[in-house]
Amino acid sequence: MEADFFIVGQGLAGTLLAFELISQKKKVIVFDDPQNTKASDVAAGLINPVVFRRMTKTALLDVAFSQMESTYQQLEDLLGEKFYFPGQILKLLNEESDLLWRNKVFANQLTDYISPNPIQPDQFEVLKSTYSIGLINKSGRIDLQNLICSFRKFLIERNLIYFEPFDYEKVAISTEYVYYKGHSAQKIIFCEGAAASKNPFFSKIQFKHSKGEVLDVTLPNVNINETVTDEVFLMPMGNDLFKVGATYSWEIQNCKTTEIGRSELLEKLKRITSVKPIVLNQLAGIRPTAHDRKPVVGLLSHCPQIGILNGLGSKGALLAPYCARLLSDVLTGNTTNIPGDINVTRYFKSI
Ligand SMILES: Cc1cc2nc3c(=O)[nH]c(=O)nc-3n(C[C@H](O)[C@H](O)[C@H](O)COP(=O)(O)OP(=O)(O)OC[C@H]3O[C@@H](n4cnc5c(N)ncnc54)[C@H](O)[C@@H]3O)c2cc1C
């Protein structure tokens, strides 16, 4: 089969890139290994515009937020389902973080996203006593699992996806084409998440992935509509169901859930509410993260038939739409410019 682009991986990155290219009337063939674990399968999909430790904007926030809203809206229109649920975050503050919040809100131009003055906690009875609560107004969650599943059906119906592990040894590259198992395309883009560490074309990228675990719990009669965050987040999913997450670990032996992860989440949840949770499910995954925690986007300058969309870290729901649009604009000739700090070429300077 002849295509314009091969895409390897149909997690969030591969899904959004395929969507952008198909919207530009390009033909894609996607290869996805169903045996491989996806970070996107476990992600809570929370969109948080603020880095609380320093009270700064999340990197790329202003460009990424508007692209995010428009991309998920377009996907909802295409697939006829709802994926984006705008909402607020309540950040529990102590005396020190309350002061930092007030000091940084104007200095760091956060007023479009958060309320300048933290509120008194009295109105939230189910929350444990806290000094004050900061309100993040522009936030929400993306139902990544439903989005990816629904887009997969779209690809299957059009015969645009193969479910198999991609075999790097079977790729042949000429100056104009990429050949793979009887198919050809102009370029191949790898969207493999943490599995990219094993990709021989990208061995120069310094990845520093982190493993994360989340819990699905019920908390009877905790009537709260906002996501609450302290050391972990508590995200309402409706009908007394909540997601609690997430842990961070950089010593990754495997992708399995652990007793330590579960205890850590439950212990930290106790600082948010004293209501006793019933644990329904525990999930683990690996966040694909570059050493500088920035996305990795673009084509290899020494071999421009090969590209990558990766390094979405813990912010995929927010950053993936912006990065996918940027890369699709490069692939379709609408721009040549990917900012240096997120461009894959930062890892290939000596070639
Ligand atoms: C516990 C946890 C909680 C998280 N919570 C949030 C959150 O609340 N908000 C947020 O924005 N982000 C969150 N994230 C991060 C988010 O999951 C990632 O940023 C995002 O999902 C990464 O998407 P991806 O497509 O790059 O990678 P993945 O989702 O891992 O997808 C990679 C895909 O490539 C396929 N693949 C890999 N290699 C091959 C190959 N050789 N051949 C064929 N297919 C291949 C895999 O099968 C998979 O389908 C969380 C992550 C974790 C682990």
C-alpha cells in the first residue's frame, strides 16, 4: 500500500498526529503493538496549567492550551463523542504556599488560569482541614482511553492500522521513500512513548522516563465536582468514583503495579480526606520523558525521512495537540520551524 506517512504507535501522540494528517487529506498507515503497555491507557488526563512548586506556568502553556481546546473539540465533532471535560482544580495550601500563590499570581501572569486570592476551606466539608484553597479555573480532564479507542475504530474502518510490533530491521530508506513490508511512504514518524528508548534511530536521545501508578477508588458521599490536589490528586469520575494519582519513580524495573505505590497513594490521600476509600483497581505505566522534560518533536536533519513525536512526560493531554499540529505542519509543508528547545535535532548536533 502507498501512503504519505507511516506512524508507529497509537497512544495519544500517534492518535493526534494521525488525526492532524488525515485532516490535511494525507494518507497514513499506523502500526501499533497491542502487547506494548501504553502510558495513555493509565493516564488520568488531568490538565494542570500551573507548576505549583514555583507557581509558574506549565511550559508552552499559552500556545498549547488554545490548541488543546480546539483539537479535542474537532475530535469530538469527528467521532461524535465527548472527550474533553473542562473543570476546576482545588489546590490545598499551607501558610507558605498560600503566600507564594499570592506573590506569584501577577508576577508570573497566571491570572488567566487561576484566582488571585485563595479561598477559605469551610465550604468543602469532606476535605481535611487546610490553611486555604487555591482555585485553578482553566483546567479539566481528557478521557484519553475513550478517545484513543474511538479513533482506533475510525482507523480500523478505513483499513489504516496494523496491529503488530514494528520491526526496525525491515525498514529500507531511499532519498525519497521509506519502505516497509511491501508498503511505501514519504516519511515515517515514531510515536512510541517510552518504548522509543529501544529505537535504534533515536539512540542519541537521553530519555529519563518515570514510572507512575494510579488507583481507581470509591469514596462514598464525597460530593465534590472539582479535582483536589495536595501531594496527590483526587479526580471525580462520577457516581462516587475517583482517580487517585500519581506516584513518580525513576528506578524502573518493570511496568507492574506495586504494593509500595498503592500504600503511598492511600497514605497521601489521607491528607486530603478522612473518608475511607475502597480500592477498585490499580494501574501502572511509564511516562515518556526526555532528560530536560521537554517534548521531542521533528525530523532527523541527517535523515529527514524519519521523525519523532515523544517526550510528553506527565503533560501529554495538554501538550500533545500542540506538538502534533506543529509536526503535521512541518510534514505538510506549512512550516519549517520547530522551536529549538523541543526539536529532536537538539540531540543530534554532532551529526
Ligand atoms: C500513572 C500515570 C498518570 C498520568 N497522568 C496524566 C495526566 O493526568 N495528565 C496528562 O496529561 N498526562 C498524564 N500521564 C502522561 C501521559 O500518559 C503521557 O504523556 C502520554 O500518554 C504519552 O503518550 P504517547 O503516545 O507518547 O505514549 P504511549 O501512550 O505510551 O503510546 C505509545 C504507543 O506506541 C506503541 N508502540 C511502541 N513501540 C512500538 C513498536 N515498536 N511497534 C508498534 N507499536 C509500538 C505502544 O503500543 C503504544 O500504543 C500519566 C502517565 C502515567 C504513567
